[in-house]
Amino acid sequence: MTTRSLFLLPGDGIGPEAMTEVRKIVAWMNDARGTGFVTDEGLVGGSAYDAHGSAISEGDMAKALAADAVLFGAVGGPKWDGVPYEVRPEAGLLRLRKDLELFANLRPAICYPALAGASSLKPELVEGLDILIVRELTGGVYFGEPKQILDLGNGQKRGIDTQVYDTYEIERIASVAFELARTRGNRVCSMEKRNVMKSGVLWNQVVTETHRAKYPDVKLDHMLADAGGMQLVRAPKQFDVIVTDNLFGDLLSDVAAMLTGSLGMLPSASLGAPDPKTGKRKALYEPVHGSAPDIAGEGIANPIAMIASFAMCLRYSFELIGDADNLEKAIANVLEKGIRTADIMAPGCRKVGTAEMGDAILAEFRALSA
Ligand code: NAD
């Protein structure tokens, strides 16, 4: 039987509560569908700091590196606000991204019909929205050197960040975007600022060349990133896959995310390069939200972002496309039935807690899988 290894890092705050709901789905899939998931579990963030003084142990890092996929909950909370910078909870996530070389961040913005009214845009602009933002995650201005504050000696200082991209970095993120587009609407829009940035000129050239050489069947458009931001809130449904750099992707993915309502709904995936031998990519799946210390322990957190992150894992790490489709459909159906956690509650709907929402999605998933 095929075995599929999953390494779970629930983390802090509502992370463990949301992960519990994913565990139920994994257990059912193994029992009923023979999916052969083998799970192991570790500590990350504040819980790891409490146990062994670092944001993730070397043993858990090794398990993350060996697994087919990592599922990550959330880290942080006021309890750890005063811990040293190098071992702060977020350091665990940054270490995972760095050591697993997760250069491609995927953030879908899907608007479930039942939640169209909760968007800050008019429902007709967002109903049925399904776009995917592919953000370069390990390069660009967040990492480029020099990166410093210089004392100019005349009472002035100078802050310096460096935007830098090499050909291979653009080529590999563009390839991810084109490949994903082939599994969806077959369209990619690349966004940069070639009008004012040299890195934007190179970005545009390399995306164009990668398209010509390997993906001519995919439709490619280019847009300046500022115009892209405007178009995202003017007419978001015009996009299928958007590919952009680290900085613009950070901003544009947050804008796109908020078109769809609550933080508790948003999944993400971060992928590395394919292994030369197996063709499998390292991957980490996590909800966009944080550890929500204000509601942690109350059993009221929305588990949908975590469950939808697991659906992305089924799709991208295990090619269980039918299961991923069914799990996403199960979420939509449950919302359609008016079942809501507190963060997405609306008049006339039934308010439930984390476990009941997870159970409702699992019941729907079972029915769809029958
Ligand atoms: P947050 O995402 O934790 O919470 C923001 C607001 O949204 C809160 O009111 C919270 O209750 C609500 N919320 C978030 N997720 C929810 C869910 N699933 N269901 C219902 N409500 C939800 O962001 P924050 O308050 O800025 O940060 C809290 C902690 O989380 C901080 O320590 C921060 O550093 C950390 N954080 C971690 C990550 C991560 O682990 N990737 C991301 C962001 C923030």
C-alpha cells in the first residue's frame, strides 16, 4: 500500500484546535479510503520554546525535511512576547521556509457563494471568485543585500534594502505559475514594475521567455503591479493565476484575501523545487491566520482555513485531486446550509464551535465521497 507521510506542527493558540479537525479527516480517509497517511507530530513556536528553548528542535526539523508534506497550525501569543529574538515563535516558521527552500507561496482567493455578502466588495463582483496568487517567497527586497541602516555622520541616517532577482529565481516561480494555470483556467498574469525597476524589466523578460520556451499553450498577460492592485479590487474575476515577486505578492495576496471575507477562511501552501529523483516538491501548508490568542481555548475558532490548507495538500502534494475537490465542495456545502462559526456568523444562520464545524465538513465530505 502507498504510504504518505504527513508531519503535523499544530503550534500555539488556536493552531492545535484547528489541527484536531484535520486529524479527524485524515483518520477517516485512512479508514474508509485506504489513503495510507502516516502522521507524526512535533512542536513549533511558543510550545517548542517552552519544551526546549528553541522555536523548533533539530529533531522536528529533520522530520519536517523527511516528510512528504508538513501541516502547520499557527504560532505566537503574548506569553512569548518577551523571549529572545532568535527564538521567538515566528523563527520556527522562518526556519522551516528556509531549510525546506519553499520559494513558491500559493494563496488562493476563493469566494464561497454563501459568503459573497460578507465581502467588502459588491456580491456580484466576488461571487464565484477563484483566483490563485503565486508569490516568490525567498528572494527580492526582503532578503537582498546590502540591508542596513547607515549612519551618515551628519545627523542623518540612511535605510537600505536591496531588490534583487536572478534569472533562475524568476524562471522557477514562473514555471510553478504556468504549471498551476494548466490545472485551472490556463491563464497567468505576471505583475512587476518594469517602468521604474530594473528587477521588474528582468522579471518581465524572464517570464516572457519561460512562457515562450515551455508553456506557449498558457495565456500570458503582463500588468504593472500598481495597476494590478487596482484591477484586483475593480474586477477581481478577470484573473486566474497571478505571479509576482515577494514584496508585491505580500501586498497583493492580502488585498485579494480580504475580498473573500474572514481570516478564518484563508488557506495557503508553500512549495519548494521538485526533487530530482522523485519529482516530489517539499511543501508546507498553513492557514493565513495567526494563533488568535483572544479566542484560543474557547473552542470557537473557525477550522476552515486549516481544513482548506489540507485540501491544498491533497491536491499539490498527493495528487488526490478528487478528494481535494470534494473537501472544498464539502466546505462550500456546509456554508450553504447556514452553519457558521462566530467569525462568519450572519443573521438566520446557526452558530457552531470548532468541533461542530469540523464534524459538519467531515459528514459532508463523507457523503460526497460515497
Ligand atoms: P490573528 O490572525 O491571530 O488574529 C486576528 C483576528 O482574527 C483575531 O481577532 C482573531 O480572533 C481572528 N481570527 C484569526 N483566525 C481566526 C479563526 N480561525 N477563527 C476565528 N477568528 C479568527 O492575528 P494577530 O492577532 O495579529 O496575531 C496573534 C498572534 O499570532 C501573534 O503572536 C502573531 O505574531 C501571530 N501570527 C502568527 C502567524 C502564523 O503562525 N503564521 C500569522 C500571523 C500572526
